[in-house]
Amino acid sequence: MSQHSKELQLQHLFDGGPWNVYAPNILNLGVGAPGTDLLETNCDNFRKATDHCLQREKSDNQSLIFQYGPTMGTFEVRHEIATYFNSMHNDTVNCEDLIVTTGASQGLHLLLSTLIDFEGFIFVDEFTYMIALDSMKHFNSLTIVPVKLNDDGVDLKDLEEKVAQRRFNSEKKVFWGMYYTIPTYHNPTGILFSPEVCRGIVKLARKYDILVVCDDVYTILHYEEPPTLSRLISYDDRKDSDFAGHVISNGSFSKILGPGVRVGWLEVPPRLKPVLDKSGFANSGGCFNNYTAGIVRSLFELGLAQKQIARFYGAYKERMLATTEVLQEELPKSCKLVSPRGGYFIWVRIPDHLDARQFLKYSLEQEKIFFIAGPRFSLDGESGKQFFRLSIAFYPTEKLVDGAKRLCRALKDYIEAQKISQGVS
């Protein structure tokens, strides 16, 4: 066992591995993050917002931005977040329902820590965000249960059967179980849950008293006509006679301002907010990111955040439409994709007898193109070998189009090579 840690001097999350997204000779279509061409304008925008914010702090606010902040975040920050998303969604975001976080990952960890019985259950889609799965596995007394996923969202029959079989009365926490999902432009599949499925999820949550946590980081990234309601939390209607508050929306600026900003928010029903506000985790340090959240407030007040988000959105839309057009035209006939209506990701299905992990090796050898094979998104690490996920976020359109063409060509060659090796004419 080593007695010393090794200093790697890494510059970003993707540094230090063999498929560094910033390396010029590699096309990494696995990374779910914006690239340099989108992030570079943040330098000027955040400088202006920081000057604006700190001048006000010094002259008008006793420099309280450097103090422990209120556990939920200041009213002014939450007001700016609510105001913006009220303008973007076709439903209501209430300022008083928000809790500022350092992003969706920390928001999920907070919810697991405070609201779910540690002897309970987490229900997840059979393919889901892989790092959320990694986070859940650290709570090793919780049991994770995968649920079938259809083209319009979770299979409600399968979800109800699995929830009903495991229900118990918790005496330790508010909820005995939780269903975690990404209902709007799902990661990794890109699907949008239908209104029928969303209503069904809320109905089951109320019937069996489980928490529903929605990873809502793509909800404004619509590239076609937006849905009637773009967030599952809107289906947990407070005007319903049986409303209690079973859905939490977990949001973040990582995809639309920049991951390094580390500002997100939880949108929480009234009965659950006091539980989170009074948690030791929140009270020990106050607002989870008081300083940067204050700068984000100024970013919105100056109109800079709105412009930056619009810029991200325009680039993402162009990249998604161009990439899916290539894939629709040039993927082998034996492969399938459902073109996403928004978000970051494209989910490709190859013939069932093939393994996307083996094709990944071929793609890296032949084209130096990386993607993420389906099993990485499954609980057992084996299911979904016939799928792989592509991301459109990082590279400019021309590079994505070229990469998509090369990937399709490599996939055709790989399928033909497999036929020959297996003696199929």
C-alpha cells in the first residue's frame, strides 16, 4: 500500500484518462458537457457579474455574500432563478419552494441522506444516468431496483408491481422508497415521458407514498414544439384533493451556463422543505454555494445569463438536428434510433447479437471515436449491450457531422466483419 498520494496536476474532470475530450486526435462523443467554444464567453460575462455583485456587497450588503448564507439560499438568488424559469416553462416555479445547491449531484445526495429510510428502496429506470447510480451505490443499505423503460417513459405496470411488492412503513424517515428518473430528454435514451406516463407516476407515488426525484437538467432544451408540461413535478398538482407533495425537481446550471459554476437548486413541496432546511448538512454550512449563487444573481440581473443560455441552446439545437440527420441517413438498416426532441443524448440500437462494448473497441482502433456503451447505464453493468449513447454537447457542428459519418461507416464495416467471422454470407 502506497504511503503517499500522487499529484496528477489535472485541469478538468476528463483529464488524465486515455480518451481526453480536449485531445485533438480523439472524438469523445461520450462526454455530457459543453465545450470551449461555448464556455469561453463566460470569462467576460462572469467578470462583469462579479464586479456588479461585489460592488453592491461592499456598499449595500455588509459583504454578507462571504458570510454563512441562509440554508435555502437568499431570496434574491431564488427570485432570479424562479423568474427566469417561469419565463421558460409553461408552469409555475415558486421562489419559496427553491433550495440552492451546488448542482444536481449534490441535490440527489442531500435527498438520499435526509428523506429516504436507509433500509429502503430506490427504483430506477433500467437504463439511467450512470453517475447517479454510482452515488446511490454508496448508500449500501439501500436496495436499488431497475424498472422497465418504454419509448414513452417508465413501464407503469412494472413500476407498480415492484413498488407494491416492497412497500413498508418507515419509522425513521419521511419516505420508505424513491423513484429516480430523468423524465424530460432522458439520460441516456433521450426520450420524453408522455403526459400519460407522468400522470401515472404521480398517481403511484401518492398511492404507495414514495418520493419521485426528477433530474431536471434538460427541461428547457426543446428542439421541437415543447410539451404541454415540460416537468413531471407539474403533474403533482397542488389543486388536487389528494395532493401531499411527492415530487421534487432537481435542477442545475451545469448544462446551460457551465459545470464549473456549481450552482443548482431543488424545487421542493411545502411539507418537505422544512426537513431539508433543518438538516445538519444544511445548518452546518448554510447555503451550499452562497458566493457563486450571488454572482449568478447578478448575471441574471444584467441580462448576461439569459444571453448565454440562449447561445448554448442555439448551438445544442443545431448540433442535435445535424447529427441525427446524418445518423438517420447513414446508420446501417439493421440499427435504430429515435430522434430526440431535445436534450443532449442520442441512443442507438445495434443488432441484438452484437455487443456495443466490442464495437467501441473497433471504433477506437479504426476512427479514434469514443462513446459510452449501454451496460454502463444499467445496474448490473451487463444489460443493454445492444445500445450505445452519443452526446452532441461538446463539439462544434462540423466536427459532429464528420464524426457521425465516420462512426456510421465504422459500424457498417464492423457488422460486415462480424458476419464474415461468424460465417454468415
